[in-house]
Amino acid sequence: MDMIGLYPTWFEPGLGSGWIVGLMATIHVLFSHTSVGAAIFFAALAHYAHRRHRPELLDFIRRYGLFLLVFSYVLGSATGVGIWYTTTVASPRGISALIHTFVWMWATEWVFFVIEVIGVYMLVYLANRLDAQTHLKVSLIFGLASYTTMLVIVGILSFMLWPGKADWYQRGGVLDAFFGANTFAHLGMRTAFMFAMTAVVGGIVAARLEDAALKREVARALAWLGLGSTLAGAALFRWYLATLPETARLLLENRLPGWFTPSVLAVLAGILAYFALTLFRPRALVAGGAAVMTGAVLVFGLWPEEVARESIRKPWVAGGYVYSNQVLGRDVPGIGVRSEIPILEARGFLKAHPFVPERLRVVDDANRMEAGRVLALVACSNCHSLGRTGMRPLPDYIPAGSKAPEIAAYLQAALATGTTLYMPQIPLRDDEALALAGFLAALPGGREAAR
């Protein structure tokens, strides 16, 4: 076979395809994690309410569930579809790897998601028609089904960092891919923080309770939930870091900006301060403040965490064998996958990529700049924007005054041999390296070097 199985490249010139996926996924995490945490919270609160004969707490469950129908199950479902769409066009082979490896896991997750949706509708619209025993059963099934979706998704996300067991590469098998040292640490960390999100978002509903005594009781319960889960999440995060592969730890230490760790600590301190305030002064809980805190968790908590998780698995996008630029970078005998690096070394990107226009397969003086742009699109644009804005702008990586031959020499050294930890192995033939280097030198910020 003399062609590699790449798809057409989805190029988003403003932010970059990676950031589009990241924004969609981060927003979805807020919706989905809140719903999972709330489902378990509802089960515990329903048990307490029935045991203590507290129908007003059941009404809070109904009101919070009604809020979740829009917040989590409408907006969450819409952004869930958005994730599938954006990842499919931005990283088709990454999604293909996940689907082919976990097809029955995905099916399981969807079955339990349907149960979850039915459960929340029952708790909202049949709450006053169910006897205590039935209500408790519905609450428990709702909580367990919701948490099962979390378990399945976390196992798949952990596989994106690295397969559960190294034997998977040789043997294949969904369990070897799914269960590893990182899976349960990842699950524990997300479980803790999902309860923190549930407490923050629940404040929007609790702040609108008319009964002052009930509002005070619910506000304090949510504050205790938030304080405990935030502290537990911080501790479990350290466990999560201890389970990372050595390459991920190196990237975490060397590739993330210096402000990352202080900002995470500041966010945790802010969340703890918010919950402490609502614990000791429940009257301070207002719907607007809870909504602002929800936005702060999204922007300053979830977004950096998702960016960091995506960054530490570089240069891979799935399973340690699909590069971030969609090239298959290693053999996986267990599932019949062969590395495409030898094909690229022998033929080059332009001749091996099935969607490169025929006129660009051989570089000459007339098409050199256009061929360089195509190479930047297929080899670089999944992780870098080609302009001054967006994710990791390529001009920022070109030293001032660099000439095209100097850039080409770098491309054929570190990148061609795969010795750069953070970057895929990108073997380029001489003419391709010069074409790409010429295009990079001519980017805004590198024009002086091109002249």
C-alpha cells in the first residue's frame, strides 16, 4: 500500500480545530458532570427525606431536576452532539480508534444514558404520584445509571492518554484497553469535582427557595458537599498525577506555563472560600452569585484542567498510536494496525496523502509555497494555527531572522527522527522540508526572514 489513510483536513483559521473541540468539550463537562453528581445527590437526599418525612426536600429535588432538564439534559445533549461532530471532523482517526476499540462500551453508555434521562423525567413529573418505596427505587436507579455513564467515559478518556495495559498493543481486547493504573484515579478525581459542580449549580436553585429555613438548610448542605468534594478532589488529583506515565509528567512539568499551578491553587482557594461563605452565611447565597460562580468554575477551573489533560498526552491523540496530526505512529499487532511512518519516509506526505491535489505531489518553483501550505495543514494544523491568533501560533515558534534553509534543517532533524517529546514524528523529504520551511518563513512575523 503506497497511500496512508488520512482524511481531508478540517481547517479553522481563527481559533484552530483543537480549540473548537476543547471549548465544546469543556462546556459539556460542566453540564454532564453536574447531572451525574446531582443524580447521586438526589438518591441520598431522597433517602434522607423519606426517612425523616421531609416532603419539602423532595420538592427541592423536583425543582433541581427541572432545572437540570434544561441545564444538563438539553444543553448537555446538544454539546454532546457537538463533541461528536467537532472531534469527527477535527480528529477522524482519533474518533475511529475510540469507536473501534470501545464500540460495546459506547453502546453500554448510551443504554444507561437513556435510563438516566427517563429517571430524571420520572423524578420531575411523577414525584407527587410515586409512593415512597417506588420513589426511592427510581432515585437509586437514576443515580447508578448516571454514574455508570461516567465510569464508561472516564475509561475511554484514560485510554486516550495511554492504554490500560501495555499488553493491549500485542493482544488487543477492550478490557486491556480500558482498565489501567490511571482509570480509577481519573474516576476518583472526576467524581470529587462533579460533586463540587453539583453544589455550585445547585445553589442557583436553592437561592430561589421561598422558605427561609429550608433555604438555609439546603444552602448549608450544598456547602458541606462542596467543601468536602473540593478537598477530596485536590487530594485525588495528586493520586491522578502519580499514575501518569513518565512522558506525561515531563510534559506537565515543562510544557505548561508557569502560571498554571498557582492559578489552579487560586481557583481551589476561591471555590473553598465560596462554600465557606455560604456555609456560615446562607443568606449570602443568591442566584446571581451562584451563576457567576458556575461561570468561574467553567472558565478558571474546567478549561485549564481540560487543556492540561489534552496537552500531557501529546504527541498522541488516542491510545499512544494515533498521532495528533492523524498519522499512525506505531504498530499495534493486537488490532492489526501498522505504522505509517515507513510509508512517509519512503514517499513523503505529498505523494502518500490521498487528498493532496495532483498538481502538488511534486514540488517545483511554481508550486512550492502552495505545497508548503498544504504540508502545514496536514502535518501541523491539528495543534497549531497558521496565523497570529488561535492555538499555538506557528509564527511564535520561528525565531526572528530564521531563513528557510535553517527551518528546513530543524524540520529534518528533531521532527523527522521523532526525538521531540511533544511533537509527532514528521518525516519530510528534502523538497517537502524546503517547501514547508518557505511557507513558515513567510507567515506573519516571519516575513522579514523570508525577504
